[in-house]
Amino acid sequence: MAQQSSHRPRSVRGGKPARRGKDHRGTSASAGGGRRAKSSSAGSGRRSAGSPASSARQAVGRPGGAASGAAHPAGAASGAGRSDGAASNAAPSRRKLKDSAGPCPIMRACGGCAWLGIPYRKQLVRKQEAMENLFRPLIERMGWDAVIEATCGMGSKAGDPGKTPAPRAFRYKAATPFAPGPAGAVRSGFFARGTHTIVPAPSCTVEAPGARNILNEVARAAERLGIPAYDEDARQGVLRYAVLRMGWRTDEAMLTIVTARREVPHIEDLAHELSSIDPRIVCVAQNINGREGNAILGRETRVLWGAPHMKDELLGCTFAISPTAFYQTNPQQTEILYRLAIEGMALEAGDVLLDAYCGSGTIGLCAARDAARAGKAIKLIGVEKNPAGIADARLNAELNGLGPDEASFIATDATEFLRDAARSGTHVDVVALDPPRAGSTPAFLTAAAELGPRRIVYISCNPATQVRDLEILGHQGYRLCRLTPVDMFPHTEHTETVAVLERS
Ligand SMILES: C[S@@+](CC[C@H](N)C(=O)[O-])C[C@H]1O[C@@H](n2cnc3c(N)ncnc32)[C@H](O)[C@@H]1O
């Protein structure tokens, strides 16, 4: 079992989770840093956008997430309070939506942290029970001798005795929707659940320190320049969302504004103003999304100011992240998740590791670097359908000292790649997969088993689809040895899992 990460985020994000007020990815459990000089490098690259997500909950936790009517962190585009003092701002709904007490003043209206009022120790126990209820029947049906480990929470595990401080400030990706107010005002905040009504949020206790303020400042800059917010109901206006990603072990941040059309008045001035909000910002990008619906990101992205990506670090590796590539939201827990996956791979010198649904290449590259450090160099193949993720993954291999013979990345559909690999008899020792919430496909799983890897490590953000996929692998000659839940999204019902399977 992996230990809780001993690394601590730098400066303001360190040690005990910060005492501030209150994200996503997974499944339903029930089924400041320091200041630095701004980068002066310019970039103007284009990137393809992330894919739409099915719900607002995916918006922030998953790339290309959705927003509308969403709850926040776990949920949607989050946002901020109004930027000016107009009295009519959200006036009718605000009073109704406001919570009067509790760990977060907008907890009920926002709805992103539905479990915020439950002691963290109890949250972990609930998640553990949900995972037992979900996986135990399959384990018994298949006759597997598998262990369900204790859920790895932030700072403690399910069942640990004593008090467990409630996690705060763990979310390093945040977003806001915008909506028009009176007299050119631009509102920001979270969409109240199921509506396009903005709940103003001056701060958010689960987000990285300073994140919410940066998002609120985007609204202020738009007001100063007279750039109108987008009205989701009337389908008019320009500025729809802003998405912020902050580095955990770096003092870098990346701000992406999402606009309903490409042409935006005063866009250069806006980019300049946004780059000045916080010295950590190294990239300001524009994504264009004119489509109806609650997907935050559209297909076209261009860098307006700064570098084409920001950097962060995980498990001693450096990662470049571009505006629409997938990168995990809760970095502290990501290290635990990845460590568990790497342990489950049990790599040997010379192994071929296939990292499917690899995003920016992070899991495979951490594993390859880890193996190389232990004197067991491996060969890594990564597969991901988002070309922006693959471009990042190739750069990330270079950044971490892995040449093209040691790590190669292919931008394609994972199922197609696996089918071709099985047909051509590609040699693979270990398969790692980390699919989106819908899980993998029967064709992928069958082809993976045909490749005959010694181990399969399945990382899931939706155990309900994972349990279905594990049964398919079970019928293809693999047995589950160990399943470890990881709490990536405290205060929500979501749980991630790492399943380790061996060839029977
Ligand atoms: C949960 S993310 C995991 C990313 C990466 N493993 C990580 O930890 O950062 C799932 C990834 O699968 C990618 N994806 C979704 N459907 C895919 C498909 N059919 N083929 C390949 N990649 C896909 C998404 O673009 C996303 O990057």
C-alpha cells in the first residue's frame, strides 16, 4: 500500500491543508505561492480543445468539462462574485440561494461540495463502504482472492482512529462561468445547480489559494474593456468562461478564457490585463466555444499571451501542460494515485509498458522515470486521442530525459490502437489504463488480454464502469489482486480506484 505522499506543496499550500473554505473526477461512491518574474516568452500556438463532458461536475475536474447548471468544484465552471457593486446583481436569486451558516457560505446554493458538512473521517468510511458494496459481489462471483484496501484520504485513511482535519485548498484547477448583469456588468461565480443563475463566490475553500480571486478579476477586466458576458439563455454576448490551472510545485498559472466567437473587442488589451492579474500567470489563452450546451471548451484554442503551456511537477517529474490537455486536479492525491499504479505495475528491466488514455503522459512517464532510477529502464508507449495531450506528452518525455527509443506517444483512439497491436502481436509486458468516466470498451479489454501482459493496472474515476470492465477482463483470463480507493475529491461522493490485475 502506498504511503501518503510525504511531499508538501510549497509555501502557502503546504503542511496541514489550509484553513479556508472547500471538486472532480470520479465516480459516485454510492454506485501564492512565491512570486516570480513573469515569463516574457511569447506564443501563439493553436490547440485543439478538449471534448465536451456530460455534466457540469466534469467541467472542472475533467478536461473539456461542462458547466451549465452545475454545481461547482466537483462541478462546474466555478465563478466569482460580481465585479462591480451594482445592486441588482443576481438580486432575486441570491437571497434564496444563500446559505446562512456552515463551513462554506454558498455551500447549498453551489452544491459542488455536497458532503462538506460531514466530518472527513465519516466521508472516508462512507466511500470505503460504497467501494466494498460495489466490488465485493464481483470478487465473490469470480472467486478472486482480492484485497480492497483502505481508502486513501488526504492525510489519513478510512478507518484511521482520531480526528481527521477536513481538507482544504486542494483543487488546482478552477473555472467560472460569466453572465451579464445590468449596465454592462459581468457576473462571475458558480452556476447554481440546474440553472444559469450565478452564485457569486468571493472565495472557495477547496481551491488553491488565490485561484478564485484571479477568476473574479477576469470579470473586472472585461467590464473595464466593455466586453459583454455571454447569456446562456438568450445565446448572446461574448465571454462565457474562464478556466484557471495553477502549479502545485511551481509558481506558474495558466488562464484560458472561453468566448462564444473568435473575434472579441479589445482582445489584445484584455490579454494584457489578464496577464497582469497575478505574477504566476505564464500563459493566457483563448478557447472558442460557440456551441449550445454545457461543455466548457470548444475545438479551437490560441495562445494570446505568454508561453504555450505552464509547468508543474509530480513525483519528481516535470510536466508541461497546455490549455486543453488533461492534467489531474488534485495534485497531492494524484501522487498517491500514481504511486499506487506504479507499485501495481511491478516493472522489470526491459519491460514494455503501454499507457492507454495517457493524457499528457504523466502516469507512464512517472513509471518510466521511477524504473530508470531503480536501474530497470523500460520502454513506454502512450496512447491518447487528444493531439494536444500527445504533443505535451512528447515534450514531457524530453523534459524528463527520455528519448524517442524509450518513450513514444501516439494520438489515436485507444481501442483502435489496441486492436491493431493485438493483430500485429505487439509485445507488451504491462498495460496501464485510465479511461474517462464511461470506462473502456469491450474491444479494448479483449485486445488488451490478447496481448497477454503480465499485469494490467486499471485506474478509474468511475468505479461503476470499472466494475463492469473488470468482469470482462476476468472472463479474459485476468484476476483482480488488489483494489485501492483514493479520495481525489473530498466533500463529494466521488472516489477514484486503482485496480491491479494479474494474468491467471
Ligand atoms: C482520466 S484522463 C487520464 C489522463 C492521464 N492518464 C492522467 O492521469 O492525467 C482520460 C484521458 O483519456 C482520453 N481519452 C478519452 N477517450 C479516449 C479514447 N477513445 N482513446 C484514447 N484516449 C481517450 C482523454 O482525452 C483523457 O486525456
